[in-house]
Amino acid sequence: MKRFGLTIGAIVAMATIVLSFGVNANAAGSAKDQITAIENKAAAATTTDEAMKYFDDNIVLYDAFPGLQYKGAAAVRAHTDEFFSNATDIKDEITDLDVVTDGKLGMAHSIQHFTWKDKAGKPQEATLRVTDVYHKVNGEWKIFHSHVSAPVDPKTGQGLMNLKS
């Protein structure tokens, strides 16, 4: 059970990282279009290096599973490596994406449905809420805060990993 929790935690971290992979901020389009493109292209990340590309060095990740927080690129990288070493056939469907920006700061929030196979080949899935906060660093959008969560049933204290609405 502990291993399952670690795997789920790593998957949630990957979810957050998947959201951060994307396009160069110098690409054509508004800031909102650029952040939207990053969020949508992020689903294609298949390695930690790809996933980390658009995180600020001082990223803070609040994951839906332990630890309480991951501060800095090294901590997020280690958490992401754990995910990629325990999952295959990762797919991400982003829904309800909303992006707000003033050109200097940006925020994207969405619902994401993830499917993957664990090390034993067993199919897994989770539907999560993801919020990424962006700022510009040397002309590129970078995520400096990411928050991934799942609703919790107050009666049981258990995360509800696959609510549809």
C-alpha cells in the first residue's frame, strides 16, 4: 500500500510537470496563447528532462500526495524521476483549461485525467485539479508554483481520484 501511495504521488508530480512542458514564449501569439500552448503540449512529456524544461529553478510544487511540498528544481526532479521509473504508457487529457495573464504573470487551471500502467503493467488512472502559476524569466514563461490536488471525502479522509464533475 505504501508503494502504491508513492507511485500515485509520483504520478501527481508528473501531472504537474506535464503541465509545464511547452513552447518558447517568443512564439507568435498573446501571453494567454503562449501559456495555453505550454499547458496543451505538456501532455507529451516522456522524460524528466522534458518535463523540467519550463519550471523555474525556484519552483514550489504542492502535490496531492506526500511530501507536503517540493521546493526547488532538484526536489521536483527527484519526485518526477520516481514517477517515470514506475509508470509507462502515460496519457493525459486536459479539460476545463482556463488561462489568465497580465503579460507579466500568468495562471492556468484545469482538470486533468491521467492514465498509465504501473511497473506490473496494471492500468491506473486519476482525475486531478491542477493550477500552475507563471512568470517571465529572460523572455520565457516559467512555472514558479504548481498545485495538484484531488477532492477528499470528509467522512473517510480518502482522496477521490476519479470524480467526473
